[in-house]
Amino acid sequence: MIQFQNVNKSYGNKKILDDLSLEIRDGEFAVLIGPSGCGKTTTLKLINRLIEQDNGKITIDGRDISEENTVELRRRIGYVIQQIGLFPNMTVEQNISIVPKLLKYPKEKCDEIVHSLLKLVEMPYEEYAHKYPAELSGGQQQRIGVLRALAASPPIVLMDEPFGALDPITRELLQEETRRIQKKLKKTIVFVTHDMDEALRLADTILFMQEGKLVQAASPEEMLRNPANDLIRSFMGRHMESANGTAKLLAEDFMRTRVLKVPETMHTLECIEMMRQRDVNTLVVLHEDDTYAGTVSIETIRKHGQAGREIRELISDEAMTISRKEDARAAFDQLLASSLQYLVVLNEDGTVAGLITRTSMAKAMGEALWGELTS
């Protein structure tokens, strides 16, 4: 457990933290959010003593961190920032292994850690372990930054706007992966963001800060229902309207943007291998101009596919399509009335925006659309 007790921090005459007290439970995903200058990044950096408080007390599991050796403390706390900071002259494997080697883990243990962590984010060891950061995309580099923070299995991981520089699709993908990893490994994560969408998607508890004070600590649902002040209410924006049933929700609000898309010119065996690697049974197929062509399933490939033939010959148009601006409730009703597992969501130009699956629909329903079903 992380506890702040009456913590203050100033720079000159400017007070950054004002008698801050808060508590983060073990295994919790806590998100610090608030306007610029509210003190959220300062709060984060106090936990691993990158910054020292002026007064007050910070404890981890009841131990005052000011009495601990800073190097030893930081080796027990993972740290991920937006700029990543991978060592450019080291391979992916070497970057991930830095802290385990500092802790004098045997080589066999380091190898095991690298293999298991790369598998966790679907980056095969054989393909990625020996690459250098410059050979990776921005999203892949950020994944390695997260893995490096997890490599020595620290109980606490600090993340300071780690996905802020990424494109929206990659950012959403990494948010999903980070939440999945946190749930699997049961780490305590303290995450700083200025994006309420991100906070609502990730947090067990949102810690909203204003002028160096904690003004509300609540679950996403509780904060949506009962924001403590007008500033929090303005941060919630359309989310709070949605929770109260006053805003029209669109298909794009609930679609999954992580869609496996292939050109119609791809060959059968390539498609089978892609399905195997990504553990899916259907591919979304695109025309040469990137507009939606249809779908192809593993069953169709098994029955009619031939090695060396293009996938365009097997395309099905059975999947239903909807506009991303279509009413979400109507889209869900359409899906429920069919035997299909998903709807393909299209942009105005006919390109693929995402999918609404039965799984994503179930997650979305709740109080956001059917508040009257809950007490």
C-alpha cells in the first residue's frame, strides 16, 4: 500500500502539493488526473524519490521511503515515461534485462523473463529480441519500455503519460495490453494522464487533483455519477451525459479499432498464418483503395482455399455493416437480432473504422445505455 500523509512540495514561492493525503491499495490501477500544474506528475515522482517532499510522510507497505536507499527503492519500482528512454545501442533483449542483471539474476532467469514478457505482448522472441530500438515502431518501443519496467517483477509500476505521443489506434491497443497485463500480474500501477477517456478506460480508482490537493478519489462509475465539483464535471464532459442517459451514443463510441485487415490480393497461406499468429478466425478484407470488400473466415479457406490463390476469390459479404455515426442502441439491436458475432463499422468513405462485437457490446451495455436496468 502507498500512503501520502500531509505531503507538501513547493518550488520557491509556488506551492505544487498542498497538504496532500491519499492511499493506493495493493494491486490497484490508480490514475492521477487533473489540469496542468495540479501536481500529478510531482506526486508520481515522489513515490520513487526522483523528487523529495518538503515535509509530510510517504510510506510503502508501512515503511517510510525517506529512510530507504534510493537505488534499492527504485529497483523495486518500475518506471515508464512518454519518452521511453530505451538504450539505442542495446537490443530489445538487453533493454528488458537491465534491472534483472543489476539485481544479479542468473542468465537463465534473465532469458526466461525476456521470453515470457515478449510473449505477453505478442512480440515473438525470435523476431524481436535481437532488434535495436531504431528498428521498432513507436508502439513497439513503448511496449518494450513497459516490459523493461516489469522485468524484475516490481510490485509497483509508475507510468507518466506513457502513451501520449502515440497515434490513437496504437494508444488504444497499448491501453488494452497494459490493463490486461496489470490484471494478470496483479501489479500496483500509478498512472498519470490528462485524458479522461484514458482514465475511465484504465482505472480502478481515479484520483482527481486540483491545485496540489486531492479533490476526489473514486471509481470511474462513481466519479461519473457524483463528480465532486464543476471542474471534474467539465473533465467528464460527454461521459457524464452518457451515464445519465442525456447524450446520443454512437457506434463509434463502442467500436473496437484493433481490426485485423488484409488486402484482397493477399494469398491463402499468408492469411492462414496471420490468423494463426493473431488467434482469430476471420479477416476483414480491403479493396486496393482501402475500402471495405468483405470478410473471409477460416472455414471458407478450409473448404475452398487453394495455395497460391488470392483471397479475393473467397470474400463473403454476409457481415453486416453500419456507419460509425449510427445510433449505438440501434446497432446493438441489429447485432442481437442476427446470428453474427460482429458488425463492421465504416467511415463515410467506405474504409473500415472498427468492429462492434458481441463481447464489446456486452461490456458497453451496462448503465451507459440501459441505466434503468440497474438499481
